[in-house]
Amino acid sequence: MTDPRGAAGFTTQAIGTARLDLLPLLVGHAGEMSAVLSDPALYTFTGGGPEPVHTLRSRYRRMTAGSPDPAVSWLNWVIRLRDEGRLTGTVQATIRVSGHGPVAEVAWVVGTPWQGRGIATEAALGLVDWLGRHRVRAVVAHIHPDHLASTAIATAAGLTPTGDRHEGEVRWLRITGG
């Protein structure tokens, strides 16, 4: 798993769960993902808003090119609901090498029409399990304290809230042992 763009040494690989395929992000996903991410309500806790397909395509191009920092690996997946054969959201991990081993900051988003079906929880669990199997020592998420759905997902994925806050968000942590 070497990546010439990141000394962290990780590359995005497909991950399968019971109902989902987490597929490495491609620029070509921008068209379908623009529709998935089109509800302004998705940005209530994170800020920003829906992006037109050309802007999303440019962002995906930068993301898939990899981190400019050689000590960081950017890993991005789209979530495909296998039975429906359609994309429903994304998960991501930014991995940095620390003195104690690799640490991943993770995030997830599922489009409004697919929320409440356990998709984000299943995707987050799949991602966190994959990271643990690939020598990541700790997994971190930053979650707005009022975002109850994301706190439930983090809890299900084995993360626990810490007393630390960054830009108003609570830092959640899981030590995987990596």
C-alpha cells in the first residue's frame, strides 16, 4: 500500500460491507454526487452548501491527486448502495503519521434521501475497521455537539467523545491499536 504522493503510505482501496461498496473516489463520480449532495440541509453543521457539478469535479480532481504534504495521505470513497446500484454519500480519511503511528481523521456524509437507513453507520464501521486492519493507530472525528445523527454514527463505530474541541466541534477518538 504505497502511495508516492504520501509518506503516510496509504492508498484508497475498495471496501465491501453487507450492503455497501465503498469505492475509491473518481472525478467521474462528480455528476452523480452533485445530485446526492444537493440538499442544503446537509450543510447545517459543517457549513458551505451544494456545489455545481463543475465545481465538484474540480474538487474531486484535487482530492484524487493526493495531498501536497508528503506526510499525509488523503483517502476518499463514494458509498454505493449495492441493491440500488447508486451512490448515496461519501466517507473519507486523512492519515498523518505521528510519533505514535498513523492517525486518521474521518468524516462521512449521506444524501438526505438515504438517511435513516443505517448507511452512514455501516459505511463508517467499514471504514474504521479497514483503517484498523491497515495499521492506523487511532481514528478521530470532529462532530458538532448538536449533530445527533453523527454522534450516534461515531458511537456505533467505537469512537468516544473527548473533552477537546476544535472550532466548536467535539473531538471523538478510537484507539485501534494499529
